Amino acid sequence: MTLFPGVRPIHGDSVHLGVGTDTLHITGDVVCQVVYQSGRGYFELTLPDDDPEQRRSLERHGQYVVELYRAGESLYVSPPLTLISTRRTSTGALVLRGAP
């Protein structure tokens, strides 16, 4: 299991997002990596966005924990992250940017 994602993307097929007392289970193409902007590193998680309520729930709570899986194997578990921003890609994927 990776302790901290680097700038090289980690690809998974499902993710569990701990949001408050809820856990959101999302399947599909999931990618996490660190991106640098203005000298700071941010955790970015790219998700298929099937349900608009997922984004609203994350924005309401502001904090989340990521557990990334591929073929049932745990690839990465994040520390608690604070949501910095959300955006959509040109393909409609949801990108969450957070920081510990």
C-alpha cells in the first residue's frame, strides 16, 4: 500500500470516501495524485460523477478520507483531508482537491 501518492497517478477501480459519519462507495475509473500549485502540494482525486449528491455531500462536510482500491486490493488510504475545491473535467469527471 502506498503511504502518500506522488505526482505519478495511482489508478483504481473503486474508492470509499469517508464523509462525516457516511461512507460513499464509488466505482469506475478513479485516479489520485499530488499536484503542485504555487509551491504547495495538493491531493487530487478524480472520480466518475454519477450522482450530484456526492459533490454536495463533500462540500457540506468539508473533510473526507479516501480509501482507493483496485481489484479489491487496497492501494492507498489518506489522512483526513480538507476539501479545497471541486471541478469537472471536459469528460464530466469530478475532481476533488484537498489538503491534509
